[in-house]
Amino acid sequence: MTVKIIRHFLVVPIFLSFFAAIPASAQGILPVSFDDWSSKTPTGTTIASYFESSPVLQEYGFVAEEKATYSRGNETMMVTLYRMNDPSGAYGMYSYLRSPDMVHLNEGGHSVISPERALLLTGNLILDVTGKDLQKYGRNLDSLTTVVSRKSEQGPLPTLTEHLPVKGFVDRSDKYVLGPVALNQFFPVSVDDWLGFSHGAEAEVAKYRVDGRELNLLIADFPTPQVAQKKLVDLEQTYHLNHPAGDSNGPALFAKRSITMLAIVSGARTQAEADQLLNQVQSGAEVTWNEPTFQFKEPSIGAMIVGSIVGAGVLCMFAIIAGIAFGGLRLVVKRYFPDKVFDRSSTMQVLQLGLGSKPINSEDFYGIEQNRRK
């Protein structure tokens, strides 16, 4: 009985030690130091509960965060690292946190900066940096991103941004959306999942200036053209699409489908105004054929007759040559190897009609007996 009680009490510390070790196992994404910056506070990862995190973080696939304070002399910067499920969710969260006053830190990269804040994306990790005069630390931030990227999960990023029209685009207004909560903040129509994220939709929202007015453009990509068409029909019935009056409960919406992609404009007064954006959106699904094709061209009747004559002549010539070759071979073999290969007397069978009195002998055909006598 005493042994059982001891075992029971030993299980509890072991159980607590196991869960206490989880944050320690998640440490190490943020470095202790980079360049000439160092952190005096130990870095650690806080694993957020699914229900405790915000709905927007849930939609983008938030997993954990890590914070550290770096200093260099009297200079300091706070770094918060967000770890997401995949690079697509990280890109969406990066676009969600990005503000219009931020400018690109590097051309072609996913990093923006303002005097007091910087956002850097690498794989499934986001670095949120706060401090003063961060523009002069651009090279240091690149070094930090390089160190962190070694522990990131790399993968393809969403391509919906490539289908956004260029004309009238408001810089850094595009947001990649994966759920209704974030969508309602940038393209308010309804708080529920009216677009169909539960059916595999992904969306991109951006602002445009058309004829002096600000319009909101939403492009959503669906798994198949059938799903996109069904969603367009449902939206037409619910929100009275492509009507200037729109729905009495919401703004006027204008929409157009292109294969798997659905484009919706909000804020336009007329269909013509909305078409300036809708007509520029094309689906990324393309059907291409890069194999050589055969083009049949029927020849003329004269060419067909001449071809037939030439073909027949070639066949006749081949038959003559083949016949001469085969006959010559038989004569040569029979001349030098009589009764050995062709028409051997032991296997020769002759059909006798019985019209004469003399029996037919196969040896009479080839002079075999005469050869034997000689």
C-alpha cells in the first residue's frame, strides 16, 4: 500500500515537469545576439491556446509567439516573433499587421518599415520590431531575418496579389484574407462566412481610386469553377449584385466571375464605374497546349492519281526484284546442293493424274539418278 502511494505522488511531479519542459523545447527561434545587438532577457516561446487567441489569429493559423528585447549601448528594440502554421497564414498575418505608412525595406522582399515599427516575413515566421529611428537599422534587421529564417518553414506564398489591377491601386492597401472576421474589417458586408471560406475560398482585398472615388476590390479564388459559379448565384440572390440600388441592408455590390475567381467591387455608383476594375481581373487558371499539332491538308486529285501510280509502280518493282532474288537463290542452292535443301526426293510428293502409262518419278525432274550414275 505504501509503495502505491509513493508511486502516485511521483507521477504528479513527473507530469508537471513534462509540461514545464514544453516552453523550453520551443525556445531558440530568436537568437541571443545578432551583429552587435544582444538580449539581456531570456527569450522564450508562449504557446497560445486556440480559444484564448483572437479570432483573427485563429484564421491565420497562429501557433506561438516569442518576445525579446535587444540593446546596443543606449539603443534598444523590442522584437516579437509570430509563428504560424504555414507560410500562407504568415503572409496573411503580415499583410494584416502592415499599415499604409510603412515603406518597403528591401525591393522584392516581404519587409516593410516605418520610423517606429518594422515587419519582416520569412517562411512561416513574422518579426514585429518596435523602436526609434528603425530605418537606420535596416542592415541589422536583415541580419536578424537571416538568422531567424534558418528555423523557418519555407513554402510557396499566395499568388492572388498578382491578379490585382495596377491602375488606381493604393499602395500597401492589399490584405490577404483567410476568414470572415478579417474580411469584415476590410470589406464589410456581413459578419458571417458569406464568401465561403469553409468551402476552400481564399481572398485578397485592396483599395483603388477610380474617378476620384475610393473603391474596395475583393478577389476570391475557389477550388473549382463550379464552386465559384454557385457562390456567385447565391450572392446574387442574397445581396442583389450588379444593381446600383443594391441591398437595403448593405452597400451596392458589383461582381464578375472568371473561371475559378470571383471579383466583387464595393463603393461604386454605377456598373460602368465598377467595370473599370472588374474587367481587369482575370483568373489564374489557364489551359495551354505546348505539344506540336498536326494540320491535315487534303492533296489535289492530280497528286492523288500520280501518287497512286507511283506507289503501284514501286510495289511492282519490289515484287519483281524479290521474285528474281528468291528464284536465283533457289537455282544457286539447287545447283551446288542438289537434293539437299530444296525439292528433296525423300520428301517430294507429286500429284499423278494417270493420263499416261509411265509412272511419274520425282527424280526425273532434276536428273538425280543421272547424277548418281555418273
